Amino acid sequence: MDIYWGGQALIKLKGKNATVIIDPFDPDFTGLKLPKELFSDVVLVTHDHGDHNNAKVVTSPSGAKPMIFGDPGEYEVAGVVISGISSFHDDSEGGERGKNIIFHIMFDNLDIVHLGDLGQSKLTEEQVAEIGETDVLLIPVGGTYTIDAKMASDIVSQLEPKIIIPMHYGIEGLKFQLDTVEKFLKEIGAEGVIPLPKLSINKDKLPEEPQVILLAKSS
């Protein structure tokens, strides 16, 4: 599988027989350019904010509309098994910014977890149990609207992933102020990580010890 990061929480998972795109953003809302190739069989939307819910920009490889999921529940498309898990966009049970969906995606024998705009400083025991095994964790780290570097590090400890990919942090061109990724890298002890254009991974290549992978924004 190849994993790409498109800015904010936009992630593309390209597997053997399917492609999944998560949280495509509105460029007018974010100030960021969308990647050129947004073809997918499935689109997942973690919550209804402009930097996450622009599902209409994604088409399937055949030109038809892809399947779109944005609610808690169980889904299966083209051999991809998806679980949507309820969470909150803030630390006040949704009182400030509403709800957020965590997606667990079983895809090409990998357990991939996308936390969306998680704002809880800690996951509940029930959420950890629902999420289950985590091979690859896609985690927001920029603070302000989501968890910050310290909270993200604590949640990594809760889920114990093999690979940690930070997302939703401050980069050039973004219209709103978020912490840069360096704060998280320092917190988790992974300073000096060199960004990759994509991560190519399978179950056999998973590291024995947790590893932070930094992805460059795809264009």
C-alpha cells in the first residue's frame, strides 16, 4: 500500500485493488492547493468542516461518484473494511466544536487508524477498545482546533501503533495558525525525520519498534 498526505488531514491510501481518500479539504477555506489526482473508490469524512468535508472534488477511477461515508458504523467496499467510531472535536464532549469520527480501516491486511480532528486530550477505554489494533496511526498534532503535541504523544501511548504519521499542522500557505510539526517531533523524540513523498508499506514491512514517518505534502 502507498500512503500520501495532501495537507491538513487529507490522506490517500492506495492499495492493490482500491483507493481510499480521507478528509479532502476546500482550498478556499484552507488556502492550500489540492493534490492533482483525487481518484478514489471510497471517501471518508470525519466531520463537517470546510477543511475536511469537500468530498465532491473526488471522483472514482471510472469517473463515477465514489462511495462516501461520514457517520459511525461498519462499512465494506472493495474488500476494505471500515469502522467509524464516535469521538469529540474538543475536550468538552463536543460543546465547542462538535463531534468527530475516528476511522479504523482494515485494508490490504493493515490496520490503519485516522483520528480526524480529534480534540479529546485522552481517548476513553471504550474508544481504545473499539479502535483495536493499530498498525498505522494518522494523528493531528497542530493544536488550537485539535490535540496538541503533548496530547498526541499521550494518545500514541494509548494506541501503541507501529507507524505514526503526523497530520493537521501548520505549513506554508495555510490560512489559520497551527503549531508546526517540529513541536510534535521533539515531544515524541523523533527530531530530524526527513519527509518522504509517500510511504510504501505492507504487513511484513512493519517495524518492531514504533516509528514516526513524516510525509511531504503531495501536489
